[in-house]
Amino acid sequence: METIRSDDGKKRFCINGDESRIIEFRPADFNLLPRLHKAQEEINKALAKLPDNLGMSFDIENPDSIAEHANYIETLDNEIKEQVNYIFDSDVSMAVFGNSSALTLVNGKFYLEVFLEAVSPILEREIQKETEKSNESEENSMAQRNRLRLLR
């Protein structure tokens, strides 16, 4: 079988300097923003289900209550991680969160929020860099537009 090789824009990033925790995605993918918007809506729906006392909303003396609470948190966490993978069009959740919950509190914020805040400047930088490459010269821009016409 033949292989088609092209640069698809994917980049690899390690999480917190740990090279065993690698994520790979296209940081300059213009569809990242629409996916982020849709996922944010789904995540907000999921978070709206959270009880105010998430950590203490079960009866420690009642094993059924503990099991129900654990199942609820696991289901919610899986929904959120699925949306994170959707945003990046790649399975990033395991490398980012590991077995921890995306709802783990880190300095008063959900780890999900901390991660998205950390990755935002990377997305902005990469989109800016790719846009600058695209606009380096009018000739380059014209050639690119002509190439796109060929694809129609």
C-alpha cells in the first residue's frame, strides 16, 4: 500500500515538562474554535448538574450512597474528558488528566480550567505564526488563493 505524506500541522506538546505525557493536535486548526464553543456548551450543561457540595454529597455510612456518588462523578468526568478530546480532535485527556478527574480542584479552579488556560496562549501563538507565514507576501497569498481555487 502506498502512503501519502504531508505536513498536517500536528504538533506535539509535553504536559508540565513530563515527556511521558505527550499530547498531539493541530494548534492552528481553525475548526478548533467551533469545537471549543460546542464543547463548552456541553461541559457547561454537565457542570450545571454538579451539587454545590460535590465532595460531601454522600452518606459515608451508606455504601449505596458512596457507590451512587462515585458513579455520578465518574460519569460526569468521562463526559467532560470526551469533550476535551473533541476540542483537540485527538485523545489528549489521558495525557493531560491521567486517572485524575478533570474536576480536580487546583488552587480553587477545576483542572480542566487550568489546562485550558495554559493551552490558550499556545493556540493564539500558533495561529498568529501560521497567519504571518500565510501573509508574508502578496505573491504568496495570491498563489495560495490560486491553489485553493484548484480544489473547488
